[in-house]
Amino acid sequence: MFLSLKNPVLRYFVYLVYFIIILFCAVELNFLWLFGHSPNTGDIKNPTLSIASDVYTADGKLIGRYYKENRSPVDFNKISPNLIHALVATEDTRFYQHHGVDFYGLFSSMVSTATGDRRGASTITQQLAKNLFQTRKKKYQGPISHVPVLRTIAYKFKEWLTAFKIERSYSKNQILTLYFNTVPFGNNSFGIKTASLKYFNKNPDQVNPAEAATLIGMLKATSTYNPIKNPEKSKERRNVVLSQMEKYGYITKADYTNYSTSPITLDLSYVENEAQGDSYIRTAVDKWLEKWCDDNDYDLYADGLKIYTTIDSRLQGYAEEAVADKMKALQKRFQGVWGKENPWRTLDGKEILDFPQRAVQRLPIYNLLEKKYKNNQDSVDAYFNRKKRMQVFTWKGDQDTTFSTYDSIKYYARLLNTGMMTIEPSTGKIKVWVGGINHQYFKYDHVNQAKRQAGSTFKPFAYCAALDNGMTPCDKFTDKPVSIKYINNEGKPDVWEPKNATFSFSYQEMSLRWAMGKSVNSITAQVTEKVGWDKVVEYAHKCGIESHLESVPSVSLGSNDVSVYEMVRAYSTFLNKGNRIDPILVSKITDNKGNVVAEFKPKTTSVLSEETAWLMLYMFRGGMEEPGGTSQALWEYPDLWKGGNNQIGGKTGTSSGYADGWYMGITKDLVTGIWVGADERSVHFKTSQTGEGSRTALPIFGEFMEKVYDDPKSGYTRGPFPKPWSKISKEYNCPTPRIKVDTTRTDSIAAPIADTTSVTEPAINP
């Protein structure tokens, strides 16, 4: 038949037409399962926007859901004509002429691209097909998707076919309504109603042409043209949309001039209620699965997954109870320390007078206000001093009040927060995750997002390096002044002279175990000098610290910032026979039909010998067993010691100025890390008696473990640490003699266990 066509041009044209027809049929019928599923008429008429994904604890309790919560559908008559005009003028000028695919626009686009003016030809209906049915997702693909050129052709044909079906099933107004209700606008905003409220505090039928142009302009790139993040680029894009509206007669030349010269005026005062089922765990799981979802082409908010975490609901409940109980009391203590004084201070105690002004300058709206008021500081300050009704967090429950922005900043700056995580090192499973005191008011996660000075909880890495490089727990150093010469970051000679927390030296000889248990700065500094601070950094990284660490003599005293997550992971190495763990927060995922789509196992890497790991556990017990051990406040929790055979190891930590309090606790089964402090580093306690780690973070651990041990269904019991996993070649059984304390003296270097609840914890020296 084709050969009968003598004109070669006509013959090849017919070849092309037949090829396109056959390819359309093949894509539609998914010939030999090569092209993947295409939405059918039933899918088109009953589109499913998304299916919620559920999150469960390890014991099957629902703890959260992921879904497009801030998608608020709106009817066509509630959408401003300005939005419709802006969309049609910018995205699809022939929307009312074509039937889903604009072949005229496609041809002219190809000609324009060939001449160097590259532009798209995707219609509004095609974009709706992609938004609504996600035709390019892996689950809608077949083997042909691995062939580069054919893959693109198949994508386009599938979108065209879907667009044709949409046009047959819906009117033009219905298509626009579906489009506006499904299109993403960035910042987890789906649909025009959510976006118009979020950016302008207006419903979609109230926006003016400039506001409509701003919103439609974002569709090209929601991040690049976001008016909050990139106001200048957003304005440029808005003006492009306005020019298109003027070009096609939707606004006058005068309107274009007026709107295009005006600044973008946002109103960010609208507050969404999008915290339903939200929590620190739910957010942490979202971040933990982010890469997996990208790699496997799953949408956590739309694909109806069932996610089973490693979190133990019992332990999580006990942790949250302990945090609430102790943090409430701690906040009362903090208020008592400062009274009516402002607590934002320098390390030498001077008030930071411009603290509130610095805080408001970090708010996203600050730069917008500066532009709006043309850098008139009085006008900006007046905005932030304006009183308004709001609800604030208190330990007595949510409270209605009237605050200005400055009032709110001062109020929340005084509140202490915390981060707590527990892991089972033998399995790598995270059992507890408490990101803060209240997720509704404090979104920032203090387990994995926040990084703070570790204080003395970092000292064990120096002792680990020492034990792994020839020293023993019984090696002795003298508590005396230390002067260490080194080259600072500027390449200049410098000298570091650490002080003990008591600002005195006992000149007594101490074993490494005693020195670590008592947390003696001077001896830790000597150990660091002997093994080398580079070696301390090396061992910290080996054990699981991923943050950048400045290699300086003070590294062992915790001068670097690290997260609770990192510290728990690193300490788990010691209980896991020297194997570093990549912890898991999710154990299994199933799809909406119950099929297992992923299972997660912890990865382990051997980084320490079993001997060194076990000796470190023995060293950690020194905090309870050595004279003056900084963990001995745990004796005040009698339920920890029922039966008489329990062993607990741990390390307290306190940073400069008592801004950060830490406790790292180790039992035979679990490792727990706790940080306590204010979000603003300049807000801190005054003295060690009120603000050191043994008095802020340790009590949370004590109450938490009491609750765990007292519950026979928790699965965790009291008991001694494991026996050596291999032969111990180094001397370690060298208990420190109990020194009788003269109670008339105030500066004693040792105390019997029964008298050590007031021992101070060394802090980093300013």
C-alpha cells in the first residue's frame, strides 16, 4: 500500500502518521506491558488526590499520618477571574480552543525552539494530567522507560491520551477547578485556597491581579519564585505574568503599569491548623524516609503506605512523662534563679541589651518590612510592638494572652527545652525520640536538628583513644595545672590552660577511671595532650560523631557542637562490642494493599576492639563507683537499685556558662542521651548548683529508667553489665581507696558514695 505512493515525501509522511497511530494504541493498551498503566475512563471520572500514609510504633500503635492536609478544595465560583486570566494568559493562551493537546502551540513551540526562543507547549489539561495522575511515576512505567528517546515519547503520548480523556469527561471550567485544587505552590501548599491564604491571607475570590500574577508566577518554579524566600525574583516573574495578562486583554495598560511598579505585599498572619497527628517522631520519620521515597518513587503523603517504626510505645510514654515532670520543675527553678531579671547574658554576666532586636531580625518577615517601610526603623519597631491576641505554651496548659512580637520573643526565650533519644545497641533500633517539650509550639527537633556543645560528655572519646593506644584504666595522672602549647586556627602559637570546675587543683594522683568518673579537666587535658587531639577527633568520628570537629586541645572538654542523635550513636559503640551502628527508625513499610515494599536492617562497622569497648563500659561505671563520680545523683532514685545487682554507667556534661546540660546513660541493654537548655545560647543558668548536667539532664534519665524497670512488660530488667566479650589483657581492677572526708573542709577532692550528691560537674572553661 505504501509503495503505491510514488511521492516519497507523501509516503514518508504516511509512514509517520501510521507510526504515531500505532504508538498511541500501544501506549493506551500497554502493549506487551512495555509502557505501563494509563489512567482509564474510570480513573478520570473518579480521581484520587492522595491516600494517607500511617505511622505506627513497633508494637502497632498509630502515632501519626501523612497526607495533603493543607489542600482545601474550592468551587469554580470561588476562584477570582484574575487567577483564571493569569493562568490562561501565561500557561495556555489557547486553552478554550484546543481539546487537551494544542498541536498548533506544539508546532509553533518547535519552531521557536529551533530559532533559539525555547518555550513549552504543555497545556493546562496536560499539566492537570501530570498533577492528578502522576503519569511519570515509576509505578505507571514499563520497560520502555529505560530507553532514553522512546521514554520521552511514551511520556508525552500518555499525557496526551490522558488530556484527551479529561477533556471528554469535564467542561473547561471543571478542568480549571481541578487544576487549581491540585497544583502545588511550595511550602507544602497544595491548591489555590491554601496558597492564597498562606501568602496573602485572602480567599481565592478576593485576590487582585497583582496577587494573582504572583501566585501563578510561582507555578514555573515554586522555590525560585517564592515571594518569601526570593522576593526580587518573584516580583520579576509576577511582572512577566502581568505583561501576558495585558497582552491578551485581561488588564489595561494602566493597570499593568500600576501593578508592575508596586511591591509585593504579603500578609503572613494566617495561621493554619496543620498539626493533626503531628509529633517529633512523625517529622523525624518523614526526614528519615526522604531519600528512600525519592529513590523508590513513593510519595509519603499520597501513596497510602503503612510505616512501622522501631519506637517502643511504652518507653516513649515513660520518656515523655519524665521529660514533662522534670522540665516543669526545672523551668520553675530557672524562673526562681532569674526572677524579673532578663536571662540573656554574656559569659561574664552582662545583659545583652539588644537581644530582642537581634531576634526579630532573624524572622522571615523582617526584610519584607524593611522594604515596605523603606528602612524606617521606627515603623518596623511599631509593627513588632503591635499587640495581638495569641495562645502561648505554659506548663499549666495553653494560655490566651495579648502579646506583641517582642513580648513573644522575650517570653519564649526564657523557656528551657530538651532533646532525648534511647537506642537498643544490639539491634540498632531507636526506642525513644523526644524532640522537645511540645511539638505544637516548638517545631525544632532537639534530637537531630539541634547541635550544642557537648561539655564533658565528650571526654570519653579521649579516654577511648588512650585505652586503644596502650594506656589502661589504672594508669595514673596528677590533678595539677596544665599548660598546653599549640598552633591556633590563625596559624599563631597559643597556650591553653584549662581550669577545673572548682577552680582549684588537688595535686592528687588519680587513675584514668577515677579521673573520668570524677570528670577532672586537668587530667583529661593531659590525656588529650599525650594521645594527641587529632587522635581524639579520629576516635569520636570512628564511634559515630559526624559533625565537623575542630582539632584543638580543648576538644576533649566538648568545645564542639554535636547532636543528641550523634552522641547516642557514638556511645552505643561501646555497648555493641566496638561496632558502630547506623541506627534505624523504621523497620518495615507496606503498601496500601499490605505488600511489604521495604525492610530496614542496621548497618554495623567494627571500629574498636572488644577489649577496648568493654574497658570503656568499665570506665563509665566509674561515674557511679569512683569517689566523687558525677553520676552518683542516680543513687537518689531507689527503684533503679532494687535487687542490688543493677549497674549503670554514664557521663554528665555542662558547657560554658551552664547553657547546656547533658547526661549520657548506659544500662546493660540501652543507651540514652539527654540535652537540656534554652534555644538561645545566651540564656542559661548562673551556677553549677542549678545548671550543671547532673542537675538538669540526669534527673530525666533517673525517672525514665525507674519507670522502665518498674514495668515488667517493658522487656527491660535491672542487671549487671555484660562480662568481657574477649580476654582482657590490660590491668583494670584498681578501685580507688575510699578517703575519709573531713566535713569541716569545703574543698575536698573526694567523697564517699553516700556523700556525693553535691559533687559538681566540670564545665568548659570560658
